[in-house]
Amino acid sequence: MRRGFKSLLAAIGLAATAALGSASCEDAGTSDEEDVAETKNLFGEDRVADVLKGHLDKVPRSWAEFEALFGMGRKCARTDSKEVFVVEESSSRATGMQEMTDQLLPRAVVTGCNTGTGNPDDEPSYRSYSLMAALFSSPDAANAAKGDPMVLDRVEVIALDRKTGLYNFYVMTPSADPKKPGTLQRVQLRPDGKVYTYTKDPAKTKTVTKVSEDRLCNNCHVNMGPLMNEMHEPWTNWVSTHKTLPETADTLSGETASIVSEAIAYDGSHGRSSLANDLEKTMTAAIRVWNEGISTAPNTGFISENMSGDQPEGLGGLLKSVFCQTELQYASSFSVVPIELFVDPGAVAGGAFQAPPPYGTEIFPILMPIRSEMDKRIETALIKKKILKQSTVIAIRLIDDRNDIFSSKRCAVLDPVIAGLPTDSTAIDGWIRTTLRGQSATLYKVGTTKTYADTLLKDAATTDETKTARTKYLADASTAYQTDIAKLKTIKGRDELKTRSQSRKDNARKMFDRDANPMPILVDEKKGT
């Protein structure tokens, strides 16, 4: 049976309750084949190439061989943490789709073993995020019935390219001949917008390149960067400060038990832990560097690569993260209800807005889609590179200050902006400001919202003028916010908020309306299913 488990690599996007994206990075139907030089496309300039370029006889055939070769996971030289981060959930992506199972199954993200050496001076977690691997489980795995469900004959990694600042995607699998080294495949999104695979099978003398008929990893990694669906506390179902032991610990055996134990000892005896709290910090740093570039390598990263034409989105595509959304994150209620249910945090930044506690014993809502860390970081990078002004970005958020995502009103502005977008990047901010000023009467709510937006969009507004407009806007926004969160105290109000949360989940399903997608399983708030 073909072992094309379609959850590959999106485990770097492990979420709270439905972690792995489902797009297989294994090549499916493809166009005509073409031989290419091994060093041209099979490798980037990264930690995978450091070990395997010129040494394809070492390509791992299993997770254990990968750990030993790259010094990661159980072979990490650290004594305090092996950087094995575990989440458990009652679902599997073995078929290529997120499907419920009748048992909890562990998944893992393994980061690059940061021993404190080989890091750029101002990138302390570089060794962790420069190489990351994903492990997932399947109820159909050979030893699953014995408590050992992890699939360990595929090695799926992303590696940060020192030349481009982008992540390179690799898959390593056993070859047909068990005596030969593994097969190495790279998956790459090219400037023409197509997804290519480059495969070196030990049975062939040259690397084979193909154009994929589906998007492979790109189905989940829509920007071809790292993913983590639940980026912030409480990290539902992750081994974390809120969840110290996997519930399945006593039922696991074999390699799965050995790997999962590195998140935290079953009995606490060896004192090591790898908590989601730490993974969040690593993933945040990874997304920042991937967007803004490597500090020691100018003109690297996702923003620069798109500006130069080496990535397919271009500047127009990057603006989708500012007006609309390209990825999603998911927030859960633990001690507070996600503030995004009531207001766009980007619109009211700096105001005294505190997320409310959940009312009574009701856990509400569960895994609500919110604006992604990726989109926010793309926006921040555009500001840092002086393509957009901070005032322009705030004015864009004010178009719909109630919704951080799925705002039809804000997103509708994107197409006319792109249609007239200047080719000179230094003129883009001015063009957007002019566009927003021209539509101000219909874009903004009459009152302090419109006054604040108009002030932000003025080319010569004084500091005092802007401060006054902002103070009055935040006061009105705070009053509206208090009225909204009071709905948590009534049955009718909670029903309204549940409907609001469910609408977000419905829109998330529409956004990723395909079999292979990065979404967790989203419970219907009304039906509880």
C-alpha cells in the first residue's frame, strides 16, 4: 500500500487539537520529467545540505537514523531539553484529511537542538528554528495496536536557507532496496507560482524534477513558511505548563513512548521537559526571521524575496495579509475569552482592553479562528522596510474595527489598491493613503472612528492632533467593548456570541475548502459537533 501520509511537514504547524496540515509533500501526479544537476535544485544552503550535499549515501531511511545524523531529538546534546514538543488529539491525517479517531494519538514537532553554538550573535534561538521536523501518528501504523502509532519511516523537515532566508522543505523516505540509503525529495514553490519537486532516488543517477499537479505542502503552508495553529496560551492538548503529562502516557510503548517521554518524563525522573511554552517562542522567532530576513544576510526573507521577484506573490500579494488574511491562528478559552471575538486588537492597540474571563463554567469558545501570527508579521515587516507607515496600517484596521479577520468591507479595498499599485515600492504607501482618503465617507463609521482615520491619513497631521483623535476614538471603542462583553452574562448574549464564533469557523472552512488543508477540526458551537 502506498505510504503517502498527507500530513507531511504541516506538523511544524501543529495546532491545539488538530495540528497537522494535510497536504502531502510526497509527489503525486506530475508533468514530464527532466534531469537536472543535483546541486542546482535538490539542496538549498541550509543544515540539510551541510550534512547531505555530496553525501547522498547518508540519506536517512528512518527517524532514528535522522536523529543520529543531525543530532536532534533523542540525540540532541542538550541535557535540559531534547526539543521534542508533543500534542495529543483524537484525530489523524493518515488519509490526507483531518479525521476523528476513537483514540488519542500523539504528534510531535522536533526543533534543531540549540546548544548555544553556531548562532548569529543576535539570534539566540537560531539553531532551534533553522531545522525543524514533524512526526505524526496513524491508527494504521504497523504497531499502533501495541501502543506505538507514530509513523517513523518518513522524515519530514523544513530548513532555513542562509542565502534566501526562506524555508526549504525536504522529505526523506526508505528506498525500494532496504540496503540502500533513503530517497531524498525537496518541494519548492517557484517564482512562476508552480510547486516543483526534486527527487534523488539511490536507484537513479541524477536528480529528477517535476511540476506537481497539486500544491503538495503548499496546500497547508500557503506562504511556504512555518505553521503553528495555536501560537499562544493555553496551547490546548500540548504538553505545557497547563498540561504536564500526556493522557496517553501509560498506554504508549516502543519508539512512540520513547519519543513522547522527551517532552516530559512520565515519572518526572530525568528532569527534562520540552513545553509548548518554549515552542511558541521558537515559532515566533522563526516567523519573524523568515519574514524580515536573517540579520547577518541582507536582502533575505519572504518580504525581500517577493519584492525582488524570486517569490510569486510580489508586493501586491503581500498586501493581502494587511487587508485580508492568508493564514489563520486559533484561540481557545482557558482563563479568558479571546478578545478577537469582540474587537480587532490591531485597531485598538494601546487602549485599555482586557479580555474577559469565561462566564461561569462554560468553556467558550473552543478553537476560534483569529488573525494569524504570519499575517501580522508580514504587516510588521512591511512597516520596518518602510513600504507602509504605521498610521496607514492602523487606518486599514479601522475600516472594520470589530473584525480582525473575515472582514468583507476591509478586504474589498484590496483589489482596487492592487489595480493601481505603483511599481516603485516607495510610492505604495502614498497610493494606499490616497485610495483610503477617496473612500473615507463610506469606509469609516461616522464619528470618532472616521475622525481618527482621517487624521491618520492626513499627510501633515500634528502629533497632538493625532493623539486627541486617538484618545476620543479609544474612549468610544471602550464603551462599545464593555457593552459587547456584557453579553457573556446572559443566555441570549452568549447565544449571540456563539453564533459569531461559529461564523468565523464557517468562514475558515470556506477559506480552506479542499481535502488537504491546515485546519484543526472545528466544533460547531451550536450543535456541539
